[in-house]
Amino acid sequence: GCSSTSAPYVLLTVGMNAIDAESGIYFYPNPVTNQLTIESGQLKIDRVEVYDVVGEKIINYQLSTFNSQFSFDVSSLTSGIYFVRVSDGEKTVTQKIIVQR
């Protein structure tokens, strides 16, 4: 696994999926081609944002109800590295994903 001293969370890579060790959030598949699924464990997602490598927000979902699982289409994104940020209104987790074509 890997850890970052600049972020408050430890991210571990497990096979092709990523998990946030503290909150138990899974992002899969990673790399992704069409649809990314987020399973959030204890975090009840109310917002999902996707940023490109220069920090521009390119996808923004504001969910009307809390969800412990959320899937969305990424087929319109070009191949590359993106950052998915999920939030429950208090806690935020960010995960790097790779989109492959």
C-alpha cells in the first residue's frame, strides 16, 4: 500500500480496486472505462465531484438522499488521471482514478 503525509487519510491499493483505509470506501474498477462505483462504508455520500489533474471540477453530483453506494458514467472522459472527491457534508475523501480507453 501507500500513504501520504500531506493527506489525513491512508489509501491502500487492493488488486485493481482502491480502498480508503480509515473510512472503508471502495472505488472500483480502477482503472475504469465506462462506469465507476463507489461503496462508502460508514460515510453516507451526499456529494461526488471529479477533478482533472489541473484541479478543474468536471463532474459534480449533489445527491438528494444519502447513499452508501453510488455509480456514475465516466465514458465521456478522455483517458487519464482524475481525482474523485466524495463527501457526507462533514468528512471528505479523495481518491485518484485512472480512465482508460
